[in-house]
Amino acid sequence: MANVGNVLVTGSAGFIGRHLVAALQRDGYAVHAMGGEYDVTEESSWNTFGTPDAVVHLAGRSSVRKGEADPLPAYRVNVVGTMKAMRFCSKTGARLIFASTASVYGTPHSLPVREDDSLQPQNAYACSKMMAEATIKKCRVPSVIMRFANVYGPGQSKDFLIPTILEQLPTGRVVLDNPSSKREYVFIDDVVNAIIAALRSTHAGVFNIGTGKSTSVEELMTILRKLYGQFSVSYANSYADGVQDIYFDSSSAQKFLGWHAETQLEEGLRKTLRSRGLLCEKSPTAPVQNYCSSAT
């Protein structure tokens, strides 16, 4: 087990960062939070911190659509920011845990996707993450690259599919883009546990972090109707990234980090709905407005 007690978390004000910092603090780690007030591309931001045992580098631009509209910020933060993180780790002797993404695989040739499969990113965000990974692999800093499936859970911004759906539920009508694609969804608590497992492990390398199962948009709707109630769905078909189905082989994470996903999608959605005051406890055949309860 790695001797890590002092952790610097970049992107600490983000979705994963907030959950991770809280969990690390509960577990007794000394946590240095590098939030939105810091620019990870600037040397001066890193000079603020001392010599942590590990750096969890979560800071980055994660919106695919914003990256396509204006790719420069994604490349600047995701690539240059990672270069600065590597320089900091090299100087201080810290290990690096880097948050990457399933998007680096693009359209997979076969399923499930394994860590040694080819990388074929199809958008600026994915390209920037692949370049950041390449930067890490060229350095001699002990590092773990974690390729996350689609992370979801309480507190996520509406830039992503599940919170986009949940934002619309109270209106009784959900409008989405692409009904045919299937994605792998991993709950935030499982992602946090994976990062902590990497901190505790002495193993380095690349690890897929997912559930090993993909879910279609229609299947998501079925689960949400069970938990929330009836609502209508329409599709604009205005956006599609070309990837029809993707899910991971995460056996390496189980073998070397001792981690596996524990939260089933229905349970994760239940917790997410409850956090928004949208969980409905009565019969899903009743009108939505008659039985949706507030969070307690």
C-alpha cells in the first residue's frame, strides 16, 4: 500500500472534485484544494503548494460541445495544465492520478473496450485528453491514468445527459438529441472510490473505470419513469458524436487497484433524484404532479 497522506486535488470545485475532497477529508487525508480561483496553466498557481505525496489532477475542460465551438480553451487547460502538473510532480516527487475519459477511444472496434485498444478521439475534448495522456506517458513520474466512463450523480452540471434530463422532468416533457446511442454510466461514489484506491495502491498505468454495461437512452427513460413517474420524450436529432455503443473491461482496475463499481444504475439514479427533490415514492402510474416528493 502506498504511503499517501497529503493530497493536492486540482479541479476541487468541480463535480468530481467536490465529492473527492469530502471523501478524502472523511478518510483523514490532508487535502489541499486547488479550485477555480487557480489557473492550472500558470506556474504561479502551482508554486502556492508545498510537497504533497500525490496530485489528483481533475482540472480540465470537459464539455464536448463547447470544445467543438471553441477548441483552444480545451487544449490549453487539458494539455498545458497537465504539463504543469507533471512538472510540479517531477519537482516535488508526488505521484500523479490523472482523470481521462472514455472519449479517447472514439468508436470502438470491439466491446468491451480494453486499455490497450487503439485511441481514435473524434472531437477536440477527446483529442486534448489523449494529448495530455501522451504527455504523462513520456515522463518518468509515477502516474495513474484513469479513463472514466460517463460519470453521474448529485451536483453534476447540466452540460451532461443525465442532469439535462433531470432538469426537464418537472415540466413533464424531455427533449433530447440522439435516441439511439448507448453509453456506460458510473456513479460518482464509485469514481471517488476508484481514485482513493489508486492513491492507496503502488501500481501505475492506465485503468478503465466503469461498470462493464452500456445503457441506451430509452432504457434510461424506463428507469426514470419507474422512479419519477410519467413524462413525454421527444428527440431533436440535432447532435450525434458517431459512437453508437461503448462500455469498458475494467478488470485491470479490479486486479491491480482492488476496485470495482458497486452502484447499479437504478440505485445511482435514485440517489441523484433524491438529491434534487425529485424522487417519487408512490405508484408510477399516478400523475407526476400528484406524487413527486421533496427531498428530506
